[in-house]
Amino acid sequence: MKADITVTDNNNPHNWLNDHGDYLYRYAMSRLHDEELASDLLQETLLAGWKGHAGFSGSSSVRTWLVGIMKHKIIDHIRKEIRERNLVESVESDPTSAYFDADGSWHEAPQAWHENPEALCASGQFHTVLDRCIEKLPEKQQLVFRMRDVSGEESEAVCNTCDISATHLHVLLHRARMALRYCLQHHWFNQEEKS
Amino acid sequence: MKHACQEVSRLASDSLDRPLSLLEKLRFHIHLSVCGNCRNYTENMHLIHKATEMMQQTNYGHIRLSREQQQRLHDILHRETGV
């Protein structure tokens, strides 16, 4: 992360908003996908920073310090969300079984995708379809998938935030990725062949 | 090997999140060497993984606070901190 270039008054929350507001907002948006919520958390972060700025040691940049505060706010929010909406997913019934026959072989054989991976990964149209497929995932799968694969959080951090074991995380990610692959096969790759 | 593809699909996903044990690695690679379906699956999976990472950048890289949001936040800060 780039160090702060500005030598503006470090104790002024208005300066923090001007210098780091967009960055922090983007950080929250990329994790929560909700404009109002992201803006609220930014407000809380700046106010918490203001109340606690005596505790800021100056050993890190102001931005790093503010991101640290915001991270905690996001984690608190996600935990509350999981608790209040009772987001649980059964470990017993395995939805990935539907993709296999009784002998454990593929029910529908995965196809080779012949598109150029670089071009595909950079394609906005593909991202739109991908995002739509992610939105269709069951809530808890979607939550951990977004944290781990979309935001690139470490597995350990995702487990801590969601209060789940590493094994449970792996199960959820496996289910999410399998459903996504199937969704993309049918909503992107098969469509390409037809057109 | 019974249930091989089903198990291998799990290993393909797990390998993105944890180091596989030596035994798992062996099973995984031996199976891939004889199973085109699972090779396709693993490749698809890596492509999705990479595309997902890049999606973050395209979908959120340009996001900024609107003028209204900025103004609202400045007002709130002023009210709450007196600065």
C-alpha cells in the first residue's frame, strides 16, 4: 500500500474523507455490495478514527490504520448478518452429488473451454454473467465465495469472520465453485457455441 | 476406483485453499492423467478462479463516492466532531 504523500493535518476527519474516502468506500463496496451500507460503515470508520486518533501510533500510514478499523466493522457486520438471518447450510446433504452418477462419475461431462483465458478473464461481459451466477448461489456459499475468491481474503480470515472450521469452509467453496462452473457452462459457453 | 471423479473434484477445489497431502497429490495427478473430464473440470476451475479475481478490479476499481455522499459525510463529521 502506498504511503501517504500528504502532510495534511492527520487529526482531521475531513482530510481523511478527502484523502482516503474513495479508497475506503471501494474497500467496503467490494466486500458488501451495498452502497448505503458501505457509506454507513465509512462514516462509522471515520468517527471511530476520530474518537481513537490518540491511539494512532503513526507507525503505519493513516490509510492502513483506517482500513484496519474498517475491516473490524465489516467483520462485525457479517457476523451479525450470519447470526440474525441464521445462515446455516447443512453439511449432511451434499448438493454436489447431483452432478454425479451413483458410481461417482460425471453425470454431465465437463467440457474443455476453448476461449482464450486472458481475453475471457478481462471481458466485462463475462464478468457480468459470472456475477449473475454468483448471485444465484445459496447465501452462505455466496458469502464465503465472495470473501475468499472475489475479495481474495486468506482462508483463515474467512473462517474467523464466519466462525466456521477450515473443513467447513472447503466444503462450502467446493459446492460454490461446482455450481458456478455449471452455471457458466450453460449461460456462457453453450451460448457461445450456438451463436 | 469408485467415486473417483467426485472425490477428485473436491481435491481440485481444495488445492486452491490448502496444500494437498502427498497421498492426495498422487491420487489427484494419477486420476487426471487418465480422466479427461476431470482435467477439463480442473482447468475450468482455475479459469473461474482467475476470472473472479479480475472481476473484482473491473467491477469495483472505478467506484467512487458521489458528490452527495461526500457532502453528507462531511456534514455528519462536522456535526459529530465539531471540526
